[in-house]
Amino acid sequence: MTAPDPAVVVRVAEAGDVAALREVFRRASLHNAGDREVLLAHPEVLVWADEAIAGGRVRVAVEDAAVVGFATTVPVHGGLELEDLFVEPAVGFVPDGTAPTAFGPAPRLRLDV
């Protein structure tokens, strides 16, 4: 198991993070060449909605003052479920099968921590 990078800080997202979160979302979404064409044909799916920030449901990972990823949760049965997880492409995640999406299967990625 790898220890977390002490230079990465995880904190609650703020309204001022929206532009950076949308950029991470877009870059991560377009990183897979197999999905790029269909996503670019539907640009509306490349805009991350920021409603979860007001509800305190978004955590951001910041490294050297730059947002490098974020996670969004949703309340489910008295707990929380991970809704979104987006990171800058190639920050240690490796392919681990596929996952279903609205546009067909997409690569599933994992990070051993």
C-alpha cells in the first residue's frame, strides 16, 4: 500500500473553485480517446454542474495551490455514496476494466492507496 502524498490537501469545495473543477472535469472526461468524439458531439455533458458545492457535498484535492481532483457525494440511506470522482489525467490511476456510462462502456480506473 502507498501512503498518501502529504503535499495534497483535501478540503471542502468553495464557490471560487467552480472554474477549476469544471476544467478538471472536462480534461478528465476527454482524456480517453475512445470517448472523446461522442463527448465533443454532446458538449452539454462536458459542463460540470456546481449545485453540489452549495450543499457541501464536494471535496477537492489541491496540490501546490492547484486543484488536481474532486469528489462529489450524495446522501443515500443515512450515509453518503460517491457520485463523481474526477482527477487530472495520469495522476497515478491505472486501467481496471470497464464501467457502463450513458454513451456506452468506459475505462474503469483505480488507484491503490
